[in-house]
Amino acid sequence: MNQKLKSYTAQTYIAYALIAPAALYIILIVAWPLLETIRLSFTNSSLAGEDYVGLENYQKMFSSKKFNGIVTRTFVWMFFSVSLKLIIGLIGAVLLNANLKGRSIFRVLVMPPWVVPIAIGMLGWLWLYNGYFGIIAGVGMRTGILDGPFGFLAYKQSAFISTIIADVWVGTPMVTVFFLAAMQGVPRDLYEAAYCDGASRWDRFFKITLPQITPVIITMSLLSAIWTFNSFEIIWILTEGGPRGSTTTLIIDTYKQALGNYKFGRGAARAVVVMILLMLFAGFYLALLARINKKISHE
Amino acid sequence: MNKYNPFEKILIYFGIFVFMTFILLPFIEMFYASLRPLDHLFRSPYQFYSDDLSFWAYREMWNTVPMLGRYIFNSFFLASCVAILTLIFVIPAAYAYARFKFPAKNTSLYILLAINMFSGAVILIPLYKLLRTLGLLNSYQSMIIPGVAFLIPTAIWLLKSYFEKIPIDLEEAAFVDGASRVQILRHIIAPLSTPGLVVVGIYAFIGAYAQQFLFAITFNQKKEYMPIPTGLYEFIGYQSVKWNEMMAAALVGMLPVLLLFIFLQKYIVEGLTAGAVKN
């Protein structure tokens, strides 16, 4: 007993010592700035200095129609982007999981959008979306869908959709690769048993593959939702939040307020809203994750 | 059971073709545009065919973007520093999470996961002020320091799962045989975890190479420290963009990561797959 207790505490000390450097780094570079952001949101901080202003930043923010529009827009943008990533990713994974010639090459070819720097990929999309000379407008004009040059990023609705498509392009490969890995992790004997029992390919997908990879699907929805919510570079490079604010999501707005005109206080208030929303997401999904894990261990 | 009839085969290949078109079209079009003369690009509606393709833009871009070489070096340098620093912080922590039981273990793992969910944009203001106070704005450090912080959480989770796959029996057996912790680390953990370290290292490098935008445009205005993405982004602000050279430079900027990835993709894919296959 005594021996056990001693080794237990020794273990604890070793563990804490090993974790300490990473923990301190994160406390200094992430945790402290988060708290400082909360504090700054109650001030009128700028490059000149700061004074405590109470809830003024929040009052101004929530009473502005523009801000409420931004919140709604963020969720709509996110909803479409995440759903498309998951659906296309799942279809892609099923296709690449098929035991056909060339699949190992295709599996590598899926990954470039994920691997290359987002910002550089977006330079390519800027060219694709070019209203006069881009290939998308070109195909549109030649097939008669468009009756003239069309700047995809110049109009409210088309810019909104265009940024979603670019975001889906960036996010899909990772979803595909993880789904694919999960599908290959499903024990083969399950399929063999089902095959012997005469289950169709369709049945095998819905009754074996899908339930087996559900934990990965939920994890990916979690991560995908959060990354999409945080998506900055794609919108910034394609539209900088325009035209007329139609692609300004919360993250873009926070950035513009804080570092566009160095109104740190106002920017911080927006950052706090982002923080709270992210925490809600995280809490919601972590709870879901815990429930799934429980379910699995009960079976 | 895995035989497909010809109809199914055609259907699957067609599906793959559509899927791949979506994924690869931007790259193909970027490459094609980079080979075409500028006056062919500036025709509306889009011309699908050019007869005089050349690599001229790849030579000319070094003049149009005079610091391109420097940007490429910066990107490499920044990503390497971030990856190495991340590994240094993450290896001991991941080992502790994989092997020891201690109070608040699960809670802190979840906090880590939660921290990973915060975008850099949320903490830009305090970081900006901090870096300004320390006199680190417009320097390599201004991009490295926040970069590392945002790779640590995922890297710990990834590496932890690699360490966990090393059977604990091996360590216990060695421990019973009187091996010290250092010996266990050197002779058992280190060799067995090399593939994991390689994968996590590459993950960190690619992650660091990919994230070179937000912190770079916010904390650094100096051209000589700019990584490729911000360097090229500046270049797009020019009055008329020379799209063929722009696309050429963008492709050259992607090439290092793409090559590294193609060269090492087996490790990465195996690493990811291993996590899902063997429990």
C-alpha cells in the first residue's frame, strides 16, 4: 500500500514535469491572451491607451443591426459549408474505398487542397472566379448560362456562394481521408459474415460501414464546424468580407474592427462573442462525443 | 465479394472522375494559365486552347516578384522552426499523457482539445500588444511564437496515440528486468516511436507552412521576413495582375510542400490509417 502510494505520487510529479513546458507555453500564448481579450472588451483600448468603459462596447455591438446580420450570416455560411464537406467527403471516401485499379493514386491526388497553403490555393481561385477571363465564367458564357462576363466575387449572393465553394474545396480532402481511414478500420470479418448471410452492398454500407464509422463522422463534424467558423484566409483573400459586407463573417468582422482600424476594445468585444460561441460548440460536441464513447463501451 | 460488374465499375470511375475534377481543377487551371502568354489569358470569353505554351512565366516571375526567392526561403525557415519547436514541447507531454495516470489528466486533455478550437483571430489583439511591447513585431519570432502554440494541442493528441500503441508490456518487462527510465526511453520508446515522430513532425511542418497568413499579415510588415503567401498576396494588389506569372509563382510556392508530401505521403497516410485500424 505504502509502496503503491509512493509510486503514485512520484508518477504524478514526473507526469506534471513532462507536461509543464507545453502547458506553460499554451498558458502564455493562448490562455492569457484569451483572458486579456475579455478584459480589453470592457475598455476603449487603442494604440493611444485605454480607459475602462464598462459595457459600452457590448451595448453598441448588440444594438447594431449590422452585427446581428453578421452573426446570422456566419451560421448560414457555416451550415452550408460543413454540410457540403461532410456529404462530399463521405461520397469521396466511399468511391475511393472501392477495390478498383488506381485507387491508391487517387487517394494521394485527393490531398493537395488540404496540404498546400490555403492562401496560395486562394490565389488560384481568384483566377478561376475572374469574371472576364476565368474558366468558370468562360464555360458559363460558352454554354449560354451567362450572357456576358460575370464577376463571381462582385455580387452579394454569388460572392457568398463562391466563398463557400472555395471553403468546401479546402476542407473536403481532410474529411475524405479520415472517413477513408475509418472505413478501412472496420473489421473485415464483419463484411465477410454479412456477405455470407446474403447482405447486399447497400445493406453492408448502411448496416456495417456507417454505424462503425459514426464516431469518426461526429468527430469530423465537430472539427469541421469549428474550422469553418474560424475560416479567415479564404474569405479575406477572395473578398475581404465584401461586396458590401455580404461575406463578412464574425471572424472577418473581428479582424477588421481590431486590426483594420486598431479599435482594440471593440474588436475584443467581438472576439469575446466568438469565444463564447466556440465554447458552446465545443461543449455541445464534446458532450455528444462522450455519449457516443459510452454507447460504444456498453455494446 | 469485392467484384464489381462492368456497369458498377463505370459508375464508380465516373464518380471518382467528377470528384477529382472538383479537387484538381484549380491546380490544372493554374498550371495551364502559367504556361500561356498573357495576351491569350486576357481574352473574353475564356479561350480553351493556346498554341504557344511556354515556361516563360517561370523565368519572368523572378523579375516581377523580385523577392520571390527570399519568400520561399522564409516559408521554409518559418515552418522548420515551428515544427522543431512544436516537437520539443510535445514529445514529453504526449509521453506523459500516454503512460501516466495523474489527477486532471482527462480534463486537461479536453482543455487542450478545446484550445485547439480557438482561432488565432480571437487572441490577435493581446498578442499584437505583447509582441509590440517585446519589440518583436516585424520579425521571424512574431510568426513563429503564435504558430507553435496552435500546433501543440493536435500534435499532443496525435503523438499520444502513437505512444499508446507501443505495448506497455514491453516497458514493464524492461522495468522488471531492472532497466532505468532513461534506458527504456532510449531502447524501447525511441525506436518504436520513430514513425510516429516523423508523422507528427511532418504534420507540424505542413501545418506551419499552411498557416503562414493570419499571423504573417498581422504581425509582420517587413518584406524580407514575409513567407510566400503574404508575399504573393501583396503582389496581387498591383494595378494589373500578370496572371500567368502569378500562377507560376503560386505553383512554385506550393511545390515544396507538395513534393514533401508526395515523397512522404505513405508515412502520413499509414500514420492516419493506423490510428483507425489497430486499436
